[in-house]
Amino acid sequence: MARDGTVLRADVFRPIKEGRYPALVNYGPYAKGLAFADGYPAQWENLLRDHPEVAEGTTTDFAVWESVDPEKWVPHDYVVVRADSRGAGQSPGIVDPWSEDETNDFYDCIEWAAEQRWSNGSIGLAGVSYYAMNQWTVAARKPPHLKAICPFEGASDFYREAIRHGGILSTFLQRWYPVQVVNGQHGLGSRARKSRMTGEGIAGDIDLSDEELEQRRVDIHANVLGAQFDDGYAKARSAILAEIEVPLLSCGNWGGQGMHLRGNIEGFLGAASSHKWLELHGREHWTEFYTDYGVALQRQFFDHYLKGEDNGWTRRAPVLLQVRHVDKFVEREESEWPIARTAWTRWYLDAETHSLTLDVPADTGKAHFTAMTDKVTFWSKPFEAETEMTGPMAAKLFASSSTTDADIFVAVRLYDPDGSEVLFNGATDPNCPVSLGWLRASHRRLDLERTLPYRPYHTHDRAEPLQPGAEYELDIEIWPTSVVIPAGYRLAVTISGADYQHDLPEPWPQVYGVPLRGVSVMTHDDPTDRPADVFGGETTILTGADSPSSILLPFVPPRK
């Protein structure tokens, strides 16, 4: 029972042998009784097809979405606790994702688990996405028995990563909510899907009407639409990273643009823990959490901090990278992030030639595009030798708009010698560019104390409208990436006033009914947030000595 009297229901998987064991706990809205294979059959089938080891040594009957498979952990003397968040699955209450009530509940679940007769008092947190995001927030509350966390692909800054990219509303949550949360809301009763574990419904034993269900959940679209700035609503759902002191292993995905990647890196950098590690990988959003590689990594970490085993974990390098090539990943350890030997290189945009150059163009140039329908692309020369680019990026653009605001979308792209774009398997989209960045021009104000040359940090505390036709300096954060560029390939930077879209022919795969065109379902097309009379004007990018638009890139030389 939570501190306010709300009943929270959990499944507990523990070793048959009596004893006191460490526990891995998670808490969230995805209905603890819904098997991965039943809730997400396509993703499950693809996971087993590509990584059959996921099903080795387990029946998989107890594997659920983005949570540890108990059969992979209980035989190694762990207890696994999975709690339905209030209002979801078997737990009654009001659904309010990532709210303070949820953080309090999670804290209470951790302390409850620590007090049970089967617990040794050492609690760890493990899980993907939602089950990673709330690890950051609850860890900042310092539950006494929380000993270690492993947020696997989980945002830590709710405003900048989950709801507004550069101040522009992401429509992800309004599409995610009905499909993945409302579908398992407590009170669906006999209408809910059945659990293969128990044969019972996954969403409680009471039948509520649609009207009653609606009254028992927040309107998340209205909430995020109203959260124009990084204040009350968003801040209450973001972690105070400097308060996190427990050991942590933060695992991010190069393809997690638009949701989680930034949070894993910023969480690693911002946490106050003196025992912290960063791991960055590729493939689908959930894949490496379940593979032998991912499970072994997590188990070594938790074995050390929850069981006290001297297994070599603390002798690991602080950063483990799966460096991304066009056709593979190569594992490499580093001592820090960003990589200290990075050769930070500024390329300047030339609007006259649509090129990227190391020198500031002598002549002033202007590139115009219709904001919501057009784009402009700047090209590098072919690379003379294989070159690694790993780290964060930033663009500095000098721009004007024919209206009082402009949304700027930046895509970093890679092209082969034949002129075809090289696309990468993203976390939730199979065809993604190298990286993406965004900024609403009226949100251009920087927090100078937190801004770094390679990572601008905007205050997002006010809107400062543009004077039509006037020139403004815009600093745009481009999310980190890793790619080894083969000789003969070219980089391109595309600037537009709408989401990036690749040029692959139909049919395109879909998620939530949204065609996947390179940004997954993290689109920015809400007409209320982006009225055409404000964001549908003409945008101009200025280049040259007086307006030196540029992009800062992290080229990484080999170790000497």
C-alpha cells in the first residue's frame, strides 16, 4: 500500500529455496500480466528471429514488455518485483504518467521490497524506456535501500527529450498513450486481454464504463500541449540529476533520437554518483536489454552492487561504446564522454554553393525555403580516408523568418559514392539518418551557465517572437551520434521547417498508424502547436563572414 492508501499490486518472482536475496524492482503502466509475446507480437517475433539466445534457458512465459525476464534472473538468486502503477493493470487509481504520485509510489515499492522476509535489503532498478525514465526520478529521492540503478534507454529530461524538442511539441505521447497505457487501464475488467500467466484479465476485476475510465486518467495531450515551457508540469517529471548518488549503469541507443539517447548521456554526466558507467549501443529500442550481451552486462553490475561480488566490475572503463559502422558495430572502451581526443571541427555552410567547408565563405549567401514543405541541404566533399565521428554536435545558424517565429529542423546525413543515403536501424524506426536537432527560434535564449560549445542548453522559460525579416543567431543542439564514415562517402546537413523524411519508396512500416520516414513516431506536426500562419512562412539561412552559419562535428582519431 502506498503512503496515501492507494493499493498497488505487484508480481513477485523469487527463488524456491528460502533465503534473503537482492531484488530487481520496476513500476509502470504496461500491465505486469501481459506477456511480451501477446502484447507486442511483431516485436517479439523479430527479437527471437534475430537473437534466438533470448529464448534460451527460459520458457519466456513470464517475459513482459521492457522488463527483465524472471527466468533469466531468479536462477541467479535474484527476486524480481513488477508493480503496476496506479490506475494501470491491477492497481486502482488515477493514471498520471511520471507524476509525483508515481515517484512516491515507486519509492514506497522499493522500501516495501526491502522489508520482506525474502529480501537482503539491497534493491536494484532495471528496465527499458518508461521503466528507465522513472529510475532517474526516484533515485534522486534517495530511497534508503536503493543500491544501484540501470536505466536502459530512458530519458532523464522530460521537457527536452519526451515532450518538446528545442521547444517544438513532439506528438509521441499523445499517440503512445491510448495504445500502450489506456489499453491496459485498470477497470477494463472483462474487456481486457488475458494473462497467459494467470488466465485472468490484465486490467482488474471491475468493469468501468468508458466515461468512468476517462475520468480516471489525465488528458496527456492537453497536458503536454499546455507545457510550452520547462516549468511546473515538465520539471515535476524530470530528475534532479545532482541528487542521484547510487551507483548507476546508463545504457543508451545511438538510434534513440527524439526520446531516450540524450537522457542516458545527460543522466550519466549529471548524476553525482562516484560510481557510474555509460554504455552506448545500437539496434532496436529493447533488443540489447534481452540479448546475452545486455543481460551479462547488467548481471555483472548488479552482482557487484547488490551481492557484493568482486567480479571486476569496478575495473571496467567508465564508458563502453558499440561504435557504429555502416554495416556493423565494434566494441571499444573509453575513459570519458565526450572522448578527450576528439578533434572538434567546425564546418561552415555556404549558401552560394550549398557546400560545407572548413573556411568561412568570403561572400554573403542566402538560402531560402518554404518552412513547412521545403528544405535546403549542404554537402561535404567525399572523405579521403575512413573517419570516425562519435560524440555530440551543435549547429550555429544565422536565420530570418517572414513570420514571427520559425521551427528549425536539422538532419545530419551520410551518402555513399553512388549518391544514395545511408540509413541506420534506429531504436523504433528501421531507417534513420545519422542524427537530428531541433529549435523553435522564439526559444533561442541560452542558459549560459549550462551551455557547452558542443551542447547548447536553452532555458525554455519564455518565448521571444521574431521581427519578420530580421536576422537572429540560433544555436541548435544536435543529439550525439557514432558513425565511422568510409572513404569516398559524404556528409550532408539538411535544414528544414518540418520533420526529416527519407526518400525510400512506399510501403513504409507503421507504428501507431504513423508511417515511419526516419523519425519514428517522434513527429512534430500538431497543428495547434504549429499554426501555419506562424510556422508556414519563408525561412532564410544566411552564410558568409558576417553570418558564419556552421556545424561543430566530433571527429575522433585513432588512439596513438
